Amino acid sequence: MADWSEDEYVQCLRDERRRYGWVMQHYGDLDACQAGIAAEKRYPFEASDAPYRGLVFHDEAWQWAMRAIHGNEYSISHPHLVKPPAEYEALD
């Protein structure tokens, strides 16, 4: 992420928060406000000099949200949720 501009980082942060919030509403039974809070907590803004800035982007929002909802082994206990649905993919 070090070679990303500040605008690119902020846009990626915004996009991942939106995706995470969507999953938390549709699969985690949170209302819009709660989902937004959860997304900001999962994806806090990190200063440009933070040593691991953007590391959270190594997995997509779908995976982080599924882990939050169903646990780290969600792919075993809920194999039908390994891949996101078309509605999630359409958020791009």
C-alpha cells in the first residue's frame, strides 16, 4: 500500500466499508447504522505512516464479514458462503 496515493487509500477504505456493511446487514442481521459502525471498526482509517497500513485489505470484505458472523472456520461450517453472491459482486 505504500505506493498508493492518499486518495486511492481512502477510496479503497470507503469501498471495503461499504461491502462489509452490506454483508453485515444482509447476513449478520444488523441494521444500517449498526452495520456502518461495524464497518468502521473493521476498517479504521490508518495514518499514512502506520507500519502496516492497509494490511486489512489482504482479504476482501466478504471474508472478514463472514468470519465476524460465523467464525474463522465459516468455510467449513457454511461452505455455501465461501463465494459471495452476485448482489455482493455488483457492489463494485
